[in-house]
Amino acid sequence: MASTATQRAIGPVVLLGPPGAGKGTQAKRIAEHYGIPQISTGDILRANVASGTELGKKAKAIMESGNLVPDELVQQMVADRLRQPDCARGYILDGFPRTLAQAQWLDNYLKNQKDSQVAPVVVDIQVGYNELLGRLTGRRTCPTCGRIYNVHLQPPKVDELCDVDGAKLVTRKDDTEEVIAERLKAYERQTAPLTDYYQSQGRLRALDGAKAIDDVTGQAFAALDKARP
Ligand code: AMP
């Protein structure tokens, strides 16, 4: 999609939705359109695991089991990232917050910022359980450029190879059936209550995530343009 980045301050955006809802795909499009960084806690954690940092060592086994990494570790990681200058006009959080404690921490963090008094706009991609299962078991990722495919719904042009750079696509370690079931349970137990939290504050914008990818992107842009005209 062509970039039409606007330079207005869009502020913090939170992208909610269960695993497999398309958060990664939509976050990349939103980031490009508004010219803001995508902050994916899953991606940052995976990078820490790959390079063997202290944080990565603590997170590895938890991530492979499909459970959530402790709040304090993820919050510290997010605080470090939000301090970077590229976050000044806004940013999109993809995969954070994941618990009520993280959502409250984020509200508190934002309140204490001198120059960023705005509460986040919260966009929730809603998709039914069976649809999610199909998407997660078919998901493949390009290890080089991060592009996401689905062998059933959105296959690459050449089997198992990235359309953009030809790299061999990989299945994420936590996209196996048992781990997927754990991740969906963790979502129901710990993350689904966030929709009520943000809804009760009148901050939730729900998107119909069962629609085609471009349609969901259109819904997201419309919701954000309305919230931050
Ligand atoms: P994701 O790529 O967003 O699906 O995240 C992959 C895994 O990273 C999750 O299953 C968790 O183990 C961990 N993770 C990512 N974000 C968070 C978070 N906000 N809080 C706790 N754990 C997280």
C-alpha cells in the first residue's frame, strides 16, 4: 500500500486483538500510513531471545509455552522503547498491553510524561475463535523482512518463499497446535478483559477483523482519523 503518511501528531495507538487477528499486518500498515514506529513486544522479545540477552534468557521458555512474560519485564522493555526520539509524534503498540496491570501501567506512564498528555486510541480487531485457529496454523513469516503469509488464505506466489526477497518462510515456534491453544487461553484469561477496561472509558474502537485485509485497514484508518482529526 502506498504511504500517505500525515505529519500530524497521532499520539499513542494501542492495537488489541487475539493472536491471529492480524495485528502484525495491520500495525505495519498503520505505522507506514501515519509515519510512526510499530512497537511489537513479541518482535522485541523474539529479537532478545535470538541474541541471547538476559531478558531473552528469561523470556524464552515462557514464550515457547504460549504463556505471558511477567509484566515488569515487558513494561521496562516498553518504557525503554518509548523513550526513543522516533516515538515523539506517536507510535503503535502491537501486542501491548496484554494484561490489566500493563494497561494501568501504560495509563500511568502516559500521565507522567511532560509532553504527551494524550490517552491512547485503542483499536480492537475482533475475530471469531474458529477463524483464528485456521489463521494461526497456516501462518508463515519471512525471517528477513517480517512479511506475514498464510498458506491457506494468503499464500506466497512461490511455495514457502517470500514474494519480496525470496527468503524461505518459517513457522514461528509458538504456532504449533498445542502452543496455539495455550496462547488463545492466555488471551481469553488475561487480555480479553482489556476490551471492557477500555470500553468503559469510551476509548475502544472495534473493527470487524473477519473482513478482507484491505477492508480492515480501511476501518482502522477511519477510526484513527476520527479519533485524532
Ligand atoms: P506475539 O508476537 O505478540 O504473539 O507475542 C509472542 C509471545 O511473546 C507471547 O505469547 C508472549 O509470551 C510474549 N509477549 C508478547 N507481548 C507480551 C506482553 N505484552 N506481555 C507479556 N508477554 C508478551
